Amino acid sequence: MIKDSDTIRMLALRGAELLDHLDAIAKLRIAVFRDWPYLYQGDLDYERAYLAAYAKSADSFCALALADGQPVGASTGIPLNDDAPGSDQAFVDAGLPPDQVFYFGESVLLPAWRGCGIGHRFFDLREQHAHDLGRFRWTAFCAVRREADDPRRPPGHRDNDHFWLGRGYVKQPGMSCELNWKEVGADQSTPHRLDYWLHEWPEWPQA
């Protein structure tokens, strides 16, 4: 089968609709984040709790990509004010009103389906959802920080920076957060620094 974006069925899920697909999305997150650069060992119970919190927000969003009925990718977003407590601290510190930020949780896509436009569709759908809600000026996400000389970096690995810049996102100097997770093969969780990327949409109507 030729693998391109035209063979994908994309489900647009909102709020509690995520619950029907919670385990599928959780397993995708674990599978994809196990690889570089996150090296996340994965915990299904944690993932279920994390995604259930997204489902509690009436305005959260998930694009679920299906190939022959099987989930191959997912991309989520949530109003920053509906995210976990403390998630807005970097924005408050930077003087950005959290109620005007729509936060992109993650985009995960199985390796066999990368490079055929699905990543752009994920961004298109989340940005359109944020626009349609009519009260956001920024869309944002964060990405783990890894040193260029980290010996675990796979040979020839290409970061997503060029892709994100092409979408109009800019890494924000001084805006970061710290999250703990257990890396593959580790016995305990360790802290990781993640940097924020923002896209400002001053032309979007405000409710």
C-alpha cells in the first residue's frame, strides 16, 4: 500500500469524545515517546489519567489518524486554562494571559507514516479548532531540550525545529518548564527541561 495522507481517515474529537479512544491514544504516546528525544519508558495508567484530564475540558481537541481502521497517530490540544494546575506558570511569568493561549499537548505518529503530510494536517486541524473557539491569540507547545552532543542521539537524526519554524512557531528564550519522567531502562524518574514554542495570531477574532 502506498502510504500517504490520502489513505488516512482523520477523526476530529472534542472533549469527552476522547474517552472512547483513550487507550489507543495512550498506547501511541508510549510507542512514539519511547524513541529519541523523549526516551520515555511509558506508563499506561499515567497516560490514561493524563488523557482523561483532557477529556474533562469541553474545548479540548484530538485529531486521531486511522489507517485501515487502526490508529497510527494522534494530536491533541487544550485551552491552557483547562490544563493541569501550574501549566500556565511560564506564560504568567512572561506576561502572556493564559486565557488567550491554546496549548498543543503532543503530536505522535508511527514512523511508517512520517513524511507524507500528516504532521501538517495535525497542525492545520488544531489551529482551526483554536481559531473557531474565537478567544485565543496564541497557540503553543513545548519540546524537550537535548544537548547536541548527547551520545544517545541517533545518527542522522533530524530535529523538528525547521518544520515548526515553517509553521510560524518561534522558540521563546527564557520560557521553559520542567517535567519528570522515567527514561527507558531507568529505575526512577528524572527531571527534564522543555522549551516553549509560540505562534501569535493577532488577526484572530476575540470573543
